[in-house]
Amino acid sequence: MSQPPQPSLLFSPLQLRGITVRNRVVISPMCQYSADDGFANDWHLVHAGKFAQGGAGIVFLEATAVLAEGRITHGDLGLWRDEQVPALSRIVDFVRSQGAAPAIQLGHAGRKSSMSRPWEGNGPLTPELVAAGSIPWETIAPSAEPIGPGWMTPRAMEEADFKRVRDAFGAAARRAVGAGFDIAEIHAAHGYLLHSFLSPLSNRRDDRYGGDREGRMRFPLEVARIVRQAWPADKPVFFRCSSVDNDAAGWSIEDSVVLARRLVELGVDVVYCSSGGIAGSATAAATAPRGLGFQVPFAERIRREAGIATMAVGLIIDPAQAEAVLADGKADLVAVAREALYDPNWALHAAAALGADETYARWPKQYGWWLTRRESVLRDLGVRPPLQ
Ligand SMILES: Cc1cc2nc3c(=O)[nH]c(=O)nc-3n(C[C@H](O)[C@H](O)[C@H](O)COP(=O)(O)O)c2cc1C
């Protein structure tokens, strides 16, 4: 006798502190490089809004700079001023109205600040871009070492910088609370400021913010503490790390497990397990060719050894693949980025594929009613509705 299908884990709700997310599909943060002086606009509303309509459980906004100097490009979102809050509130309200949990990623790009947008070269600002008004600015990092030849050399952070950046993370988190976000994520991956403190490839300091692993973790942990303090106790904080540097002399998975244990003590709820990016362009982590689900083993190991919920990401393209990540106990949440760009309704289509929505019940009511009728018309015509 065949067994009835198991209910989908991907489409079961998840409780994170006082927040219940409707399913475990997460739209990963994706920079749009389309903000005006850090202010969100209609592009960001539609970008996030369509994923919320598309059935995801959590919709992340992109890396949002806690200081103007911490932007990757002139087009990054920011939360360094109170005036930037209302445009984000509008997005938060719409995402929530569609049943998804609105989330924000807070970051500082460190030595990967002051560069051009991907479609403008994805590198240092060129003389042509400068002439057109994209003026470079001073960047900061643990050590005065550029990402690579031809890139700007950052200024090594001094005592006053630590307080300024730490306080900026706290202030941006408080602004994000005001905007109404359910989840705050600290961006400590992909070679940006906090990752560059963790990695011995970029942190050459010999003071208390460098040296051994304890010293290199100090500043990212201070930031985690200040964000956790600023964030409401009934709302979760995520922490995104590059689980490995992909370099034998760099940050390792063993280091990430130790870091994750410290994050548990600080009240961080989820570690979001990415990898790479300590050298090369800002988007290197997203473009290097690798196998399907290549970062899932990091999420599995951190979850098992640090006893913290994890989120897996990276070339997870197929609903059954995503379901298996959860069913095999490798992560608690699954994130998609480029798949969602390709198909903003990825979550709704995945729910259908996994037998978790056979009646379009998860679709916005404005669409579902029509789609049930479309389906019966197509069935009468002997046509199998695509993607259902
Ligand atoms: C357009 C684009 C922008 C991205 N911006 C960010 C970002 O703001 N913050 C971040 O942590 N990762 C960023 N990433 C990386 C993604 O979040 C994700 O980790 C990566 O694309 C791998 O997932 P995928 O294979 O599902 O695309 C970006 C990726 C893309 C495609």
C-alpha cells in the first residue's frame, strides 16, 4: 500500500520568537543599486512586493548601509538617517499585507565600499563614472589593504571608528524597528566590513580587534550585541556569515561553528550560511560557478555543532531539493535569490509542486479565483496547466 504524501516541511510555519512565518521559503537579500541617496523608492516596493505576493515566508530587503560611507555603491539602500524610514515603512506594510514577514539586512561594506554598480563595471569607480558624478569616498577596514590590485586602499580603523560604526548599527537597527521590520540580519559575509574582521586574510591587526580568532571575532560580536539590544525581544535577529573563505589560510568552517556558539549566547536566532567573497568583486559570492546546494553542508554543520537554527542558500533551484534540505535536518530555512529573480512566484510554484497547494489557496485572492477557473478550462481542453 502506498503511503500518503508527507506534509511539506517547506510549507509548514516556523515560529521565531514572537514571529510566525507562514513557510520556510526566504527571499535572500539582493542589492538593487537603485536607491537615491540611500532612500528606497518604487523599484524597491515592487521588487519586495512581488516576492511577498509570490508566496515567500520571509522577504529580505537588500544590504542596507548603516552609514553613508558603508554603501557598496551610490545606489545602495541606507538607514543612517531618520528620514529614510518612511519609504521603508511603506514597503514593510505592503510585504506584511501579503502575508510575508518583512526583513532587513544591515551592513557596512568596509573595503568593498565606493565601487561601481555591477552593470557599470562592478569594480573601482572609473574616471568616466566620477566625471558623471559618482564621487568616490574614503573606505575603512581592519587593515590598510585593498581587495586586490587596482582597488582603493582603505584606511585602517582607529579607536573612534569602532564606536562610530558600532553605534551606527544600533541606530540603524532602531530605525528598522520604527519602520516595522520583523527580522534584522547582520551582514557579516562576502568580504564586507564584519567579514573582513573575521578573516585572517584581511585582518592583519595586532591589537585587541585582530590577531587570534578571539580578537578577530571581537568587533563582529560587539555589533551583534548592540543590534540584539536594539531589536525587540519578541523579534528574531539573523547573522549572515561566509562560513568559509575557500582558502586554507583563511576563515574555516570550524571557526564558523565557534562563532555561531558565541552568537547563540548573544541571543542571535538564525545563522545564515553563505561563503566566500573576501577578495574579488562584491558579487563574486553570487557568481562563482559551483554545484547545486553547495553551501548546504555549512548550514548542516553549524546547525548540528552550534545548536542554532540555520538558513541555507546557494543554487537551491528546485522545490524537492529545498524540501530535502529541511527534511534531512540540514537547515531550518531555505533562501533563494536568482531563482526568485527568474520566477518571483517561485514559492507558490514550489507549494504546488510539493502538494502543499492544489487549489491556489496560497495565491493572492485577486489571482487565485481566476486561476482555479483557468485550470478547469484547460482541463476541459485536455491541456495540463503549466506549473500546477
Ligand atoms: C542581484 C543580487 C544581489 C545580491 N545582493 C546581496 C545582498 O545585498 N546581501 C547579501 O548578503 N547577498 C546578496 N546577494 C547574494 C544572494 O543573497 C545569494 O546568497 C546568492 O545569490 C546565492 O543564492 P542563489 O544561488 O539562490 O542566487 C545578491 C545576489 C544577487 C543575485
